[in-house]
Amino acid sequence: MAEKLTWDHFLDTLAGGLGMEKEELTADTHLYNDIGIDSLGVFSVGMKMINTYAIQLPLALVSTIQTVGDMYESMVKAVAKGKGGEAAA
């Protein structure tokens, strides 16, 4: 069963996947410039999030994600379109 998609749970999951504390992450945290992961790292973390929340995102969309906020917004939109998971209000 997919996890419920909330900002707090999303940050927990993302931070765990990055080996960071969630307090280090904000919506404006840039995945490449601030965290220093490369495109393969973003893809890997994105896949973990997709699996956690049972969300389907096109690879083309994953490749456009630049910030933590971008990733969360993309997932919320996928949930809203009924592609998996459950978004919290």
C-alpha cells in the first residue's frame, strides 16, 4: 500500500534517501547546487519516492526536477491525477 503523501512524510523519506536530516531541506533546496547530487542521484531518489508513494511520473518530468519543492509538487500533481498514492489536504 502506498504511503500518504504529506510534506512532512515526504521530507522524512527524501532526507533518509539522501542521508540527511529533514531539517536541512526546504522547498527551495536545490538538489544539484545545494545537496551536490548528480542527475543519476536525482533519478535514484526520484525512483525511491515513486515507489514509496506508488506514483507514476514520466522520466521526462523527473529530469526537470531541480529543487525539493519541484519534486514534491510533481508528486502531488501525479496523486491528484489519480496515478497512485494519496495526497493529504
